[in-house]
Amino acid sequence: MSPASFEQPNNQKEKPDENSVEKEANFEGNESLVLISRLKHPNIAKQIVEVHYRQKLEQYNFYQDETWERHIPKGWTGEEPMQLLKGEESGEIISAGDLQAKLELLKPDKDDIRRALEQNIQKVSKKNRHRLHHSCSECRCDPHQLGSVVDRRKSHHKTNEHR
């Protein structure tokens, strides 16, 4: 047999993935930055939208498909301005106004969910950037090293609390 037949297969294609996972697992910086970057990833954002959509659809279908009957609790005359409804299958009691509001609020729309997710990520990003800027101006550090500075500050505060 030739020496070439004893060569190991080239597995270097897998190593970069393993290294990036290892780097993320050992990351010591600001976890918020990692979370924000993951939430912005198109595949993860799509999965979040899908899960939220299915959840809203399930809730919407529950209220939409339930058979609602008028419910008059003991002590009520039926003349009250608020109309109560009781679900035939679920037994849930809800006002007619609240039922309409829930159906409108829960109406599933992927574009609305996507926009809300993007807005929430933007809000968190802005707050996080503000905190990073504020912390860096206080300690005059490299923003990339801020995570370790914050960790040291937390441990410093904890040790001062015990004194």
C-alpha cells in the first residue's frame, strides 16, 4: 500500500464551526451584545416570528372557535351594562368587550410580529449602547473589553457590600 492510503481524511471543514462555538461558549464580554447579534440573525428572527405567530394563532383560534353563551352570575339581574359570556367548552367567563378586544389583539399577523420584534431589538440595542458608552466614559476602557470590566465591577461591589 502506498503511504497516501494511510492519510487521514481532511476534517478541517468542521474545525472552524467547533472553534466558533468554543469561542462563543468562552466569551467573557457583554452577553447583551451576543444576544442582540443572535436575535438579529435572519434565521433566528424568522424562528422567533414563527413561534410567536403559532402561539397567537392558537390563542386566537381558542377564542374564535369557542361557543360563547350569555352568562348571568348569581345576584345579577341581567340588566347590567356589562355583558358576560361563558365558554361552553372551556367554562371561561369573559365580558363581551374583552372578548372583542382579545380577538382583535390576538389576530395573528407575521408582519406585525416581525416589526414588533425589530422594534424591541432596537430598543434593547439603544439601551445597551447607552450603557456601554456610559461605562466606557467612566472607566476609559476599550468597549470590546467592557464585559470583563463590568464583571470586575460587579465582584468589587459584592466585596464592598460584605464590609
